[in-house]
Amino acid sequence: MDVLHAAHGSVEERRLDLGTAARRARACGGVGYVEQAFDILALRSGPGRLEARDYYALGLYDHRRYDNPARRSFLGRAALAELAEGVVDDLAARLVQENNLRAHGLPTPRTEAILADRPIADGPPCLADDATLGRYLRERGAAPLLVQPLVEHIGAGAQTIGPWQPATDSLPLGDGRREPVARLCSRLAAYRRVGCLLRTGLEPHADIAAVHGSRLSSIRLLLRREPGGLVLHRAAWRIPAGASLTDGFREPANLLAAIDPESGRVWRVVQGLHPGQREVARHPDTGAELLGWTLPDWGSLVAVARAAGELASRGVLLAVDMASSAAGPVVLGLLRHAGDPFLVQLAHGTGLLDADLRRCLRHAQLRPTGRHAA
């Protein structure tokens, strides 16, 4: 279990794992326990309002890599929540968002059904138990299905499911494996508590499929609001690898790429969390070169994300998840609180609070509200 997994577990798990993280930080970063504690206290009250799990997951204990100003440029979830507004992330809001995007001619997958404990008024069918879900999966037809849970943390990721295979009562998964319907229903049941969209599936752009195979991958665009409109601040590409069914970075084999906002070029790729994080140059399955590779339709993808963002929020920061599909750029969702703070910062290895964002905050007469905010 890593630090981020433990953050969603019991108190005992969190304590045990943070202790392990502290020992690893001392061994790998050369920072003693007392100095780690002072670091964490300073960052918690600073502009980024970081927690202990942020400190260890982002590798901020490594004083050889990060000095004090660099550490203070990283933002946590609480700080991002103050800078973003206008996006409420529940099933009903996602369905309204989807209809709004479609009404303005913006491409987004159509939701066919939802996994939830209770239906939504005037919404699509609610599959509230495994028997109903199994019947839906067997009867829905031959189109691929996109399973998209409403979970923001870095482990979240959509997965693609193929049409029902009657001879084996199974469904093809994105990596080519097949899963029995009963087992798939049991696995997806965990999403009912948080909510999950079952949407018409997407095929990845041919150039992207050549890099990582037929599984869908998503691109997180973090937009900042300048006086003239939304501008791309940072971007990260979640890349599936190994036996992972989704592109979620929680999966140990998966990769995370930093994207140059101007060109769409990959300039850094990492695998894993600190202290075992490593940088890679090629995809481990296909051998495709990643560093220097440019995502297809980048200009169009950014334009669609900006148009979607203008419909949804007036906050200083907004996160948009996009996919580069065979049919072109597609909006997968707009996220509350500018998304999870780990994803883009892990990809780039730098904090979000740079000179550009500070200038935006001055224009908006806002700033992160830590006691020592700069």
C-alpha cells in the first residue's frame, strides 16, 4: 500500500504508512525525522496547504531537488478548492454538464445508464444491483462501453468494455482480456457508492493506439483564467501499460507524461510514486518512443477544452479531462476543485503556483490563504 492508498483507508493504515514513508524519506532523501516534521508543518500553513501525504507522495523531502521556494509552489486539494468554483461533481451535475456540452456542439460521450444507489429524476436508467447491470451488459448491443467512475484522485480512470460474448458469457476488456459478466458486475459494484457513468465507448486515435495499444487514455488539462479568457496552464497524459485496465496512475505499471502546453509535446514521463519513482523514455509494452512525441490534434484538443471550460466555471483554475479519439478530441469531464492536485504536479515535477498563476491571482484579487501565503 502506498501513501495515497493509505489516505483512503483506516486511521491505523494511515499511521503505519506515513511512518513507513518517513523512514523511506530519511533513507532516500537524507532528511531526519525532526526536519521532516518541520517541513510538513511549514507546508501545511503555507500557500499550498499541503498535508503529510502530499509531502511524501510528491517527494518534497528531497532537499537536493526542492528548495523551500520550490516546495512552497506545490498546491494541495484545499488550496485548489479555493481557486476553483462552479463545477459540482455528482451524477446529476455530470448529466447536466453533458447535456450542456452537447447543446453547444461540443463532443462528449453519451451516458446510456448510471451505476448508483438510487435513480436520478429524468435521468438515464439506474442499474442499482448486479442482476440489472448483468442484463444491461448482455442486451445493450455491439457498441463499446465506457465505464467512467466519479472519482478524482490519481487512481481514477475510465475503462472500455466490448460487446457481450454469448458463448462464454463474458465481455472483452480494453487490453484484450475477457471477463465473465458476473465477475465484472461484482467488480463494478464498488462504484455505486460514488456514482459511475456508463457511456457510449470511444476508440483511441490511431496514432495513440500505436503508442500504448487499444485502451483509452486521457489527458488532464489545467486551465487558468486570464483577463482575456482561459489559457492552458499545465497538461498531463495518463498512459496505460502492463495489465492495467485503465489509465489511472494508481496502477503501478502505468505512466504519467508531462505535456508542453504550447506544442503538445511530451517532455517528461514518470512511473510510480516517490521514493521509487523513475523516469522512462519508451512505452514498456510497445517500445514506442514517448519523449519528444507530440499528441495528435493538439490545437483542436486545447480549443475544445477551452470552449468547454467557458461553459462551466468562473474560477481561476479549471481541470478538463479530454481524450484524443478516432473521431477527434472528446470532453470526458470537467472536474471540481481543479481536479486532483497530484496528477499534473507529479507529471511535471514542479508546483502549480508559478509566476503565471500568481499573476492570475493578482488580477482576480485572490491568493491561497495559508498563513504565510506569498
